[in-house]
Amino acid sequence: MKAVITVTGKDTVGIIADVAAVCAKYRANILDITQSVLSEYFAMIMLVDIDKLNCSLDEMKNNIEAAVPEMKVHVMHEDIFNSMHRI
């Protein structure tokens, strides 16, 4: 199973490292990542494998939010993501 993590907000040093550290702590394997900085604004989309996740998605999301408190964080299971984006 997979989940999609999005992080947006004002760019600062270490955002990717902070989010990746939380993913590693909870055994969410990063499969793909894209990020962009437009002027001072940061946007990242991360696809993670959650087959070996050792907590709930909500717990992981809460810990990501705590790691990057100035950012807006969304964590969504791939089934919900696919349902929302199906044409």
C-alpha cells in the first residue's frame, strides 16, 4: 500500500530532511519525491510505501506536522487519492 504526502509553505532549510526523518522513524519507505520552490514558496509531493508502517497514518501525519510546524501537511492513503482523482 502507498500514501501520498504533500507539504507546502514558505521555504526554509531542512524541510525534506525533517519529513524524511519522520518517514524513516515510522518505516514509511519513500518511493518518489518531487519538490519545487517558486520564489519563497515550497511545494513537495512524496509517494511512500506504507506496508511496513509501524503507526497509523494519522500518527505519522501528526509527527510530520510537528517536525515542520510552519508548513501545511496532507497525508492521504493511495486508495482515497485515486478515488478523488478518477475521471
